Amino acid sequence: MEGDALMGKAIIDGDMLVYRVGFATEVETQWDEDLFTLHTSFSEMKKEVYNFIDKIKNKVGLDEVHIVFSPSYNFRYDLMPDYKKHRKGKRKPLGMKQLKEWMHTEFDCVTAENMEADDMIGILCTFNKDNIAVSGDKDFATLPITWYNFITNETFIILPKEAKYNHYVQTLAGDVTDGYSGVKGIGVKTAQRLLDKNGISWKTVVDAYEKAGMTEEEALLNARMAYILQVNDYDAGEGKIKLWQPPIED
């Protein structure tokens, strides 16, 4: 990662990019009263990718981009085998495999190993604070980084205390889209009220779990599922991931 420290790059969530481009370029055609088909144009898909990259460069003020994709398997499945299970079977955009292959030949792309794209983006952006994360995923609010949300067209500079607060909110409220449930009966607003009232601490989180008849072990599992890796959580030489632990100061 030494080269990444020389200048900032826009570190782009490739998973969201290909889904966004893929579905945006699909066209429905009615051939007769009974027959409808979907098709896409690979040239249009390429054009959309180029347009997206150009817009990102202009928006964040960086000329260099690095696009990150997720592998088919990552360490979270070892922690929770049903992680994102409900997403399996959902239709993917047409031409997504071919689009990824083309992007690897055209841009600076990488597929993460044993972690999600979010994790590699988190590692790269906490390694070099001049890097900017580019994604529409709200989970990036749990990282102490600069993040451009291309869905809302907003840029956020997230401080460590804010990142910790948002991570604990996710731990308490869970995330149904990712398949971890958090505390029974607690949503985002309730989680925020608990942290605002009782303090941004691991004790606040554990107390909420125990009050709901759950255990600290369940709290820790949810915290690890909600946590995006940072630079100190990964040994690049050994390829080893360090699982999240509650901070000592709590």
C-alpha cells in the first residue's frame, strides 16, 4: 500500500457501480401481446461506466480512481453462515460478469480476498486519509474517513467519535438487508436515544442486549458483523484479519 500514500484516490465501491449501471441500461421490449424481453447494450454499459467515473473525479476533485469488488466468499460467512442469505436468488443485472471483466482491463480494479469491497475500501481510506470512499452504502458512516455518497450526492468527513457512534447504532439496530438483527425491538432512532442518554460506550450496548434477554456474546457478534475493517485490522503480509474487539477505554 506504499504507492497509495503518495496521493489521494477515489476508492469506488465496484459492487454498487456495476449493479447501478447494469439495471440503468436494461431496456424492456414488447414484441407482441404476449412476449416481453429485457436486453442491454454492452456499449451503453461501458459508456455509463465512463460517465460515472468522470462525474466522480469532478465531484471529489481527484484524478485517480481505484475500483474494488467483493469476492464470492468473505470472513463474515464464517461468523454467521446465514449472512445475506436472503439476497441469494435475486436477479442480477444482465451482462454483469462481462462488465466486471471489461472494467478490470480498463481501470485500476481489484477483487478483495476474504473480505468485502467495503472492508478493503475502509482499509485503504484509513491507511491514507487523502483517499475518498465512493459508495451509496450508509455503512460507510461507521468509518473515520471522507466518504462521498453518490446516491445522495453528499460528501461527509466523519470523525472517529462519530464513526464509533454510528457503529454502535448499527450494532444495536441491526441491518435486515445484511441479515444480522441487533437487539429485539430496537431500531435506529431508539439506538440513537440510548447512546445519547447513556453514553457512547460498549457498556451501553451490552446493557441494551441484556435488558432484552440477550447476551454480550450476541452483542459482540452483531458488532463484528456491523464493523467495516480499518488499516490496523488487517495484516497484508500474512493475509490475516483481526476481528473487532470492544475498546479498552469503554
